[in-house]
Amino acid sequence: MDTAQLSERLRETVQTLHCLRVSSGPKEPKACWPEPIADFWTAYGSTAAFVRRPVPGSEHIDRMDECLAWLSAFRRLPSPDEPERILLCRILWARGAMFSWEAIADQLRAHGHKTSGSTIKRRHEVAMAVLLGIANQTAAEREAA
């Protein structure tokens, strides 16, 4: 696996996780039939269309779980600077969600970090190299087993 493939896996993981329906509490009761039309203004097309999120397949969920395991291993790496490691994880996730460098830097500045888009890009490259090592190591371990 190379950096481009890893970036694509992170993007796919973010999208898959977004498509999963997460809900808490009881569901609203539903019927198979639509509500009857009460007047002219509630007729077909009078309200905005609702598009359901696609349901990811099992192969997408398996790849998402694998990528989340890599990120979890990244966060568990021994390091004297844990806040920096958590920050790197957030940068990886934000880039997977297709945020621009400046948008990530703006969010971090809003939370008290003094940083720029170019600094974020350099940190992202370092984090991707470490995450790529973790991904390749787990792939080698899986093939050896």
C-alpha cells in the first residue's frame, strides 16, 4: 500500500461511517401507506425531496473497521507527547473528510493551536508515513498468519 491508497482508504472510511445510520432511542412508528393529502399545498412536490444515505456493503464496513484499527494503533503508539499524537489523528481524519489545509488550520486555531495550512500539511505527511507503516505491518502480519 502506498500513500495515495491510504488516503483513499481514509476517505472511504469517513464516507462509510457517515453513511451508517446511528440512532438512539425508539424509532417513530411508521406505516406502509403515505399520509393522505389534506389540501392542495401538501400535494406531491410541495416539499423538498428527501434523499436517503446509501447503506454501505459489508466489504466497505470491513475496510472501515480495518482503517479504524490502524488509527487506533496510531493513537496507542508510545510517545512522550500524547496531545500531539491526538492532534495528528484529528488532522488525518479531517483530511479523510476532504477538508482543505486552511479549513483544518482554521478549526485548530479556533481551539487554541497556533498553526498554518503549510504546517498542517507537513504534520499530515509525517502522520501518513507512520500510519502507512502501521497499515503495511498489519497487512504483513495477516499474510504471515
